[in-house]
Amino acid sequence: MDTAAHGTPDLGRVVVVIPTYDERENIEAIVARVRAAVPDASVLVVDDNSPDGTGELADALAAADDHVHVLHRTAKNGLGAAYIAGFGWAREHGFDVVVEMDADGSHQPEELPLLLAALRDADLVIGSRWVPGGKVVNWPRSREALSRGANVYARIVLNVPVHDATGGFRAFRAATLEKIGLDGVASRGYCFQIDLALRTLRQGLRVVEVPITFHERVHGQSKMSRDVIAEAAWRVARWGVEARTARFRR
Ligand SMILES: Nc1nc2c(ncn2[C@@H]2O[C@H](COP(=O)(O)OP(=O)(O)OP(=O)(O)O)[C@@H](O)[C@H]2O)c(=O)[nH]1
Ligand SMILES: [Mg+2]
């Protein structure tokens, strides 16, 4: 690929990684919006063999646009595993910036330039619902309570100075992913996001939150489940205990 044609001036080449599982009704519109919002960036759809045919639809989008790529995986293996595969692809293809974004329209591609601008002075930028200026639109109270509760819990247990540690609209420098090392990441569900934020902070890297407007999905089904919540709760508790024990030993 030609860097001049595919790059953004001072950040280098950007890829927006979009994990999908049964997002047939959303994938076309979200890819089109990303392409319009950041025309120099590439898109990588990471599909876990969605039964609804999202992978084939993504292939058709890729065939029509050389900035769109698809990574097919064989089975639904969780968001974390899909992202790690996508990050590996981005590394092999020499991208300098890797963005995480949901397919369901909750994250607004039009806000990508804001995230990328903030990355000029950061190693990880988190699009945040829970900083001044951040908003959620059409979210049921129960979901808002879950997200706020999860963030308060993570802040107390892990002492992380981040307001939206579970947020999944993010921009990483490729160098950040390299430094934090992804081999030991076992988180599968949305605690993957907390895990990566924590690893980035522990490396002494710069994490910046920018306010975003988060919209409840309109089409398709949420993959949030009790298992995902339970995994986050016990992993965060374990990381908290590990951090305290390490401090005690020092
Ligand atoms: N490849 C892959 N993608 C997944 C998997 N689980 C979720 N996703 C995708 O990850 C993104 C976020 O999943 P959602 O179902 O929206 O979960 P959520 O945003 O936590 O929940 P809602 O707020 O209720 O939508 C979407 O693009 C999903 O299609 C998975 O196991 N594999
Ligand atoms: Mg969602």
C-alpha cells in the first residue's frame, strides 16, 4: 500500500477495527460512515463466522473498496479474542494507529477525527461517556446503571484514573499495543477494555479521555450477557487483589 495515499499526516496509517457477530443490518452503514469520516483510514472487519451472513456482506464491501478488509474467524470467541486477532493483522500490515469501534452504531464514526486529534498527545485515547461533555442517547436506565456501576467498581478496586474504562471506542498507537504486550491477555468479554487500559497505565503511558455521544443500538441484538458481566467482575477483583499483594510485598 502507498503510504501517501493511505496515511494521515502526522499519525501515520490508521486502521479502524470493527468486530462483528450478527451485524448484518449494521455493517454496511457503519463502514460507509467510517469511510466518509476518515477517508484515509482503512477498515478491518473481524467477523466470527456470523450465522446471519455478516462476513459475506463484509467481503462484498471489501471487493468494492480497497480500503476495506475482512478477517474471518471460525467461531464466536468473544470481543477480546477478535480484537487481538485484528491487532495482529494491523501489525502485520504495518499500521501506525489502531482504532476500536463497535459495528452497532453506538460509536459515531463522525467523532473519529476528535479521537485521532487527541492521539497526537497521547498513547491511548478513550472515547468517554462519563466525562463532562460525554452523553448517552436512548440507553435504558438499567444499562446506564450497569456501565456507571462497572466504572465506579473498576475505579475503586483498581484505582485507575479513567472514567470510562469499559468504553470500546478507542485509538491506540501501534507502539502502545507493542509495549503492553498482548500475549498474556485472557479477557474475552468487555473487561478486555479494562484490561488494556490498565496495562497501558501500568506502562506509564499517556491515556486521554475525550467526550463522545454514545447511542443505543437500533438494529440487531446485544451480545452483553450475564457471563460477560461475571467475567468482568471476577477479573477486576483478581487484578485488584494482585495489585495490592504486589504493593504489600515491595
Ligand atoms: N467478532 C466478534 N465480535 C463480537 C463478539 N461479541 C460482540 N462482538 C461485536 O462487538 C461489538 C460490541 O458488541 P455489542 O453486542 O454491541 O455489545 P455491547 O456494546 O457491550 O452491548 P450493547 O450496548 O447492548 O449493544 C459489536 O460490533 C458486536 O458485533 C464476538 O464474540 N466476536
Ligand atoms: Mg453495542
